Amino acid sequence: VIAQQLTLYESHLFMNIPPNEFLNQCWLRSGKEKNAPNLLRAIDHFNLVGGWVKTMMVKSNKIKDRAILLKKIIQLAEVFVELNNFSGAMEVLAGLSNAAVSRLKKTWEALSDNSRESFEALGALMSAQSSFKVYRERLTRAPLPRLPYLGVYLSDLVFTDEGNSDITSGENLFNFEKCRLVAKIINEITSQQRVQYSYGVDPEFVDFITKEMKVVDDSSSYQMSLLAEPRAATSSANLTVERSPSTLNILSRLRTKS
């Protein structure tokens, strides 16, 4: 139910983003709140859920409770993937790969082999390796409705915009090829806005998302993590936990870049 309601909420955010908000990196530049309000709302929600996952994991001082919660969060990510909500899957991965969570060795060691394998499969699916090759291939095979991880598209748009001049070199002509490349990316995004998820909306869950989903900042969450499992008892867990900012914090960076 949680996965369905989050997916439905995130789908509404995604559906409300018009094509023009993906142009000219307007979500990064001066006036972004006016020029890309819907895209910024989607980005902020992504960061909210990732932060909520992180916060939930460091709030409890009991290893057993954290291990149970960790298992449930991984199961949530699995359902997201089943629902083709790749944005939700990355939200969970971002939260669990935060330094405050990934350092909780005893908690990760208490995880079952099945849950551990599920988490590693999630990391492999959403890995940034080869420009998110595995994820991109899975996304193209997934039927509608589906929710893409916007961070990949936003990075593609930034790369295309900054890597191609508006005017062709030597000929001093308008660069139509750049426009074609940008249009291709935006068309791929909007083609996924045509089919909506059909779940019924739970007003109480919407209130929870908008009013009760609390997040602790990274500095405070790391201190809470240290209280939960003191540093002296901590070493690297035997897990493949990808912490690369380019993978896990793309939306955060693209939202806050000045």
C-alpha cells in the first residue's frame, strides 16, 4: 500500500511537469522557482523520501528494530521496481546509501541473505556505471505506466546543453542538431506521461507525505548514527553500497546548484 500510494503521488508530480521546464537548465538558473516550479517539486519530493528513509534508519537505538526496518525498506524498493517506479527505487537507494546508514555495520550484518541480495540487485539496477546502462535498458523494456529516475534525464540535458554550442563553429549558423538532441530527450520524458497509475488516492497518506514525513539533516543524522552504533565498533560492511555523489545525489545537486 505504501509503495502504491507513493507511486501514485510521485506520478502526479511527474505528470504535472510541462516540457518547457526541461529547457535551458531553467531548474538551475535564476528564476527557477518561477520557470520550473513543477520540476522543482518533483526534485524536492525525491530528496524528501530519500531523507526520510535515512532518518527512519538512524532514529532507533536497537539493532533488532533497525534490521527489521531495513528489511521492510528494501522490500519497499522491490515493490517500486515491480511497479516500474524507478524514481522510488532510487529514493530508497539514496537513503540507504547515505553515510549515516551505510556505516551501521551491525544492522547490515543482521540482514538476511535474501534481503542483502535484494539490496545488491537494486544497486546493480540503478548503478551509474556506463552512464546508467543497466537502468536505461530496463526502463525501455518496462511497460507504461512507469516513473523514470529524473536525475538521469536532467544530467543528459545539462550535458547536451553545455557540450553543444547554440551556434555552429565556422559557419555561424543556428545549431539545429543541438535542438534535435534536446527535443529527443524531452520527447522521451513526455512519452512516459501519457499513462497514469490507476490506484485510488488515500487522503490520509497524502497528508502523511505532505505534513508528517520528517527529515533530519545529514549532520544530525550522522550523529544519531554514531549514537546508535559508536565508531569504535564500526568498520566497512561487506556490502556493495555505491556512494558516488554522481549516482545517489544527482537530483540533490541539480536542485541546489547556483
